[in-house]
Amino acid sequence: MRCKQELFQVNNYFHFYNRAIGSEKLFKHNDDYITLLTKLKKVLKEYPASVFAYCLMPNHFHFLMRQDSDKPINKFFNNLFSFYVQNFNKKYNRKGQLFQGKLQHKLISKEKYLIHLCRYIHYNPVKANLVDKIEDWKFSNYPEWINIRKGSLFNKELRDEYFLSISEYKDSIKDYGKYLDEKEFQNLLFDS
């Protein structure tokens, strides 16, 4: 279920996700990922929000974010992806929609699901067989979570609140794949 406008309030956490239409790819080359992430940093100046976890995949994306101002965070994504689609269409000489539908978002109202969602987001490239080790996927903020990259798209509050050390988070995600197909877990993250 898409969130009602009145749920977009300061300090609310949201899972945002969407996928490309049909067999289209959202990101055809590494510079496409960079274009989106660069624009995301700029849009964050207009729409203050905290990025806790993100992963850009060839045909879809995931973000776990908190709205940090009165400006609705969904408008942040409208700005970001409007720019990205126009840029993508011009670059690849195409027209029309790039996304399967409207931006998907789910309010994460139970704090205990925040860490599950972070692990789910970070585990995506392994589940999709894009990499063997999570840290090898450049287009997520998992490297920031484990301190092997210094990026600005990472709020470390959740990591520091829930884990005593970086190795504890790394250990918590190792066997995480076995939980991903459980129906109860899927219902926490996505609309059923």
C-alpha cells in the first residue's frame, strides 16, 4: 500500500523502491549509477533526509530513508527520478517511461524492522548473483556500513545503535539470505 500524504512527517522512516519497465535496465553503465548518486546528493540539500541503506541494481533500486524536515520525502524522489529519466532518455535516445509504475514506498513503523530492511537492501547484489561478496558491489552503502569507504550517503545512527561493532553487522548479514523468502519477512518490507 502506498503511503498517504499525511504519513510523510519528520522522523518517519520509509522504504522506497521501484523497478524498470519490462526488460529495460535502469542503469546500463557505471556512469548511470554515478549520475543518479550525484543528483541524489544535490537533492538532499533541498529535501533534508537521512540515508540509512541503499542499493542500486541494474533493473531496480532500494532506499531506507528518514524524513528530516517538513518537506515530504516522496517529493525528493519525484525530483530525483524526473531528472534521471530525462537524462537517461536523452543519453540513450529513447522516449517514454522508464519505471514499471509509480514510486513504491512503505512506512516502516516498527523499529525492529529497520535492521532487517538494511540487511535485505545490502544483500540484494548477492541474491541476484551480481557479486559473491556484498562489499564488492559499488552501488550500495554497505561499504560505508563496514568502514571500507567514506561516502556521504550514509547516516550511521542505526548501525551504531544496534551493533556493538562493524564485525557484528558483517556477521549478522552472512546467513541472511535464508530469511529472504519467508512470507512474514516479505510482508514487512513490501506490500502484499
